[in-house]
Amino acid sequence: MSTTSPTVLGLYETHLTVSDLARSIAFYRDVVGLELARVIEERQVAFFWAGSKEIGMLGLWHAGSGPMKMRSHLAFRMELDHIIASIDRLRAKGIEPRGFRGEPVDEPVVIGWMPAISLYFSDPDSHSIEFIAVLPETADASFSVQPYAAWSARG
């Protein structure tokens, strides 16, 4: 018997509670761009492939309209150019792109200590959604969090 701990390769699935399943299905399909895998009406749940069925899955569970709501955060790994293009795509869908601190932005931000380019927005239930790509450059914690143009201009 091996005493070595198993290696976690990545997060496979995430589940969110939603107040309107049909509205959230449309959002994650049409705005985020995930492939709808299955809807189970009797359980009021929908599953999406994130990347492919081998890479990841998102589950959306109808939670009703009770007073207890939880805001969650999830980040989708994407290609750099797709994150940049997402600004216009989100706006075309009536969604405000946001930065790390929730401020409206015209371009993605870079988190220097990683470094990673990120773009944030909210789903219909106010869950925090992030598109993220780890950048190949050397990390720079002193950069903090600034617009992508500032990261690119560092020279």
C-alpha cells in the first residue's frame, strides 16, 4: 500500500443554487458559452460541460425564492484573446464587465502576483463569475491589480 498522497489534478465540478433555472440555463449557455449536457426537470437541475466532459462540469440547482441566498464565486479558465474579446460580448448581452474590486472596466485586469489576466461579471443570481488565464510572464507582486494595458506596457 502506497503512503503517497494522491495528486489533485484540478477542480472537476462546481454547483450553484439559482432562483430561476431557465434564466440561468440561458445565461450559462448563451453568455458564458458552456455546452448544456443535461436538464433533469424532476430534480430541477441542469448540468453543463466546462471545456469538455473530461475537463469539468457545472451544476445549476433551483433553490426557490427563500430568504437565505448565498453568493458564490467561480472562475472559468480561458484563452487570453477570448478574455479580451469578452468585454464586447458581455456588453452586447447587457452585462457589465468588472474588475477585481467590482469596478466597471473597459479591459481585463492583471493580478500581478500570479500573474493572471481576469475579467469579472455577475450571473442572474449575483454569483461572481470570472474569466481567467494564467500569463506566461514572471510574477510581479508589486504590480498589484491593474489594467492589462498597464501590464503589457511594463516593457
